[in-house]
Amino acid sequence: MAAKKLAEIFDLLKGKPIKRLILVCANDEHSIFAVSRAIEQNIVEGILIGDETIITPICRLAGIDTDRFTIIHQSNEDLAAQLAVSMINRDEGDLLMKGLLPTDKFMRVLLNKEKGLSIPGKIVSHVTLIENENYPKLLIVSDVAVIPLPDLNQKVQMINYLVEVANQLNIQLPKIAVIAPTEQVIPSIISTTEAALLAKMNDRGQIRGCIVDGPLALDVAIDGEAATIKGLKSHVAGDADCLLFPNIESGNVFYKVNTKLARSESAAILVGTRVPVVLASRGDSTNVKLYSIALGALMAKTSQS
């Protein structure tokens, strides 16, 4: 059965091998607490890299036993990130998580061509799950954080990533809405023309494992009544599993409207790297970080799985 709530990811993880999570710069309570809860759920083992003089008091105040983690002392942010990435490259971890360090520093180490985690020929993108109480299932969204203005080839890869995540959530033929300002193909609006191309590529088998339709405005993508009123015939409209946004501005605004105004829960990971990466914001709640760890664990591959 397809997961329709973020909490159902934990059910999908039951019986799967426990993954090894490495938390970089584990110097904040929310991240440590999220990893601790993930350990309690038997989905990860926790390796904390950071300043032990900060980590230990945080655990003591939160009532967390430090013995449940492997703690590696490294107070320098850059060196901590480099150590974590090198451990992943030595197959000493199955997923990576950013703690209390600036995203730009973390990404520089992550995307280093010689020593990072990027894969030749693949883009690194960001996939978010959003649980909005006004929508009957999870929305799988890309890209709200990494790729500013994806071109057509990048959008094809992003769709493939959306399909991979959907499949892990037991959605076998995800419906993907390519978002634009209108359902009309308008040559001067590139998001509409590329959306039409992606839909046609899907029709002809160049994009597989999903149903792609576009261009679709956001209202018709998620609201069947709006699609009916507009007379739109589509297998995706009103029932989208995935939303592919044309640029980071529109995706990011959609994400923040959901999480800040609608108080929706979410989870997010980086994909296209050697292992899933939890790129949580320093301001994200413990729940967001826990759900993101669960999503990363679901997507992670091990020699046992």
C-alpha cells in the first residue's frame, strides 16, 4: 500500500536493514534528538561528528544516553564535513545528514569533483515530501532548494528521481504534474513549452515508469474541481503524486507556504549523490529532521538490502 502520511514511512522500513547515518557538525539539539529518535525506531545507527564538548552537554540536558552514538570529535566545520564525506566514500556510512554548519560550506565539500559524493553524469537535486491535511496523499516535490533554473535535460533527471522516491513509497506509476503558470502552451513562456515536451517524451517512452502531464497550473494539478471547471482532460490533473516546478523560486515559495502558513509536515533529501543526504535547515523542527532521516533510510542502499 502506498504511503499517504509521513509517519507511514516507518512502516515501510520495518524489516529492512538498519542504516548507518553520519551527522556532520552534530552540535545542535534538534539534530541530535532526531537521530536519537531514529535510533529508537531501529532505522539507523548514529555516528556524530562534531565538537564533543558541545555534544555531550546537549545530550545530558536532553536526557539522551551518549552511548547510543559513536561520537567522533572534530570541532572544525570544514574538517568535520571532509571527514564525513571520506567515511561515506570508504563505505562506512549509508546516508549523510547536515547538522549545524552553513549549507554553502557543506555543499562545497559534498560536490568536490575529486573527493565529494557527486556521480559523473548525474545532477544533484532536492526532493521534498509534503503532508498537507487538505490533500489526500503525500506530495512529492522538486526542486525547492538546489537547482535554480533546470533545463530540459535536468528536468528529465529530476522526473526520474521523483519516480524513484515514489516507488520507494509504494507508488508504482506516479502521476507527475509539470507545473507552469497556465495549461496553455505559450512559446514565449519556456516552462509551458518544456512541460509539453516532457509530456510528449513520456508518451513516446523516453521517460518511463510514470504518467507525465504538462503544462499544468498548480490549481488544476491538485484540484479536480478546478480541472473540471476548466474542461481539462488529464490522467494527472487533480490527482498529482509529484510536482515538478520550473524554477527554484516557485518551488521554494510553494514549500514555505505549505510549511509556514499551512503548518504542513515535510521531509527532504538530496538525490543524485552516492548516498541520500538529509539537507535539513538549521531552523527545521525535530519532526522534519526525523521524517527526513526516515526518507533517507528508505532510499539508502546497503550491501544487505
